[in-house]
Amino acid sequence: MPRNLRRGLTRLYIVPTIGWALFCSVLISLKMQWDGKNDALSKYRDDVKMCNQFMADSLRKGYDPNCYQRIGDDYQNTLEFYSFAHFWVIDAAYWRLMILAVTLPPMFLFGADAIVHWIWRGFKSPSLTRVKTDLHETEPREK
């Protein structure tokens, strides 16, 4: 059974292209969510420290009784923004960039592959490209 190198390379090209598309469209968005939640948690911890400092200094200054409630509401709003329900809600400019990042590298590789094959076929001699076999040209035997 002869091997078809072109078909094999095309399949070898398709699998990483699908992986690249999934990476760009899903995994980067998940990483952005994860980073947003971590940033929100660190900001919440800093705000709690600030409220604790205000509470310690409340004897000298006027204390804001809504400090903890306000930072808790901010934290919950930020967590809701980075929740899975808002997974695909990202700026349109980001998606325009992602569409280019998903499509251009694979198209470049596929085009480079086509050019290499075209050049390679140019170096082959015509006698090697048209190999005749007598299997299909023979007439069936009569009994």
C-alpha cells in the first residue's frame, strides 16, 4: 500500500491548527478569567487592610461604617464580571486580534507548504512524475 505523503502532512497540519484555535479561543480566555479573579482577591485583601487601618485610627478621625460593605460589594461585582457566565464577554478589539492570531499562523504555514511542494515538483524530471504501470492497461484474460 503506497503512502501518500501529501495527505499525511495535511493531517499533520490540521491537528495542530485545531489545537492552536482551541488554545487561542478558550485557554487564553480562561487564563484572563483566572488572572482577573486573582487580581480581585489581592485588591480585596489590600482594601480590608486599609479598612482595618481606618478602624484603628477611628478614634482620631471619623470612621466610615460602610467601608467593609463597600469593598465586599466591589469584590462580588468583580467576581461576577470574571465568572463563567461572562466567559465570552471580552472587548471586540480582543476578538479581532484573536481571529487574526488563530487564522494567520496556520494560513502562513499551509501557504509555505504549498510553495515548497510547488518548488519541489519543479525539480523533478518529467519521466519520474509519470510512472506508467501496465496493471490497468492489460486486457482481461479469456478462459
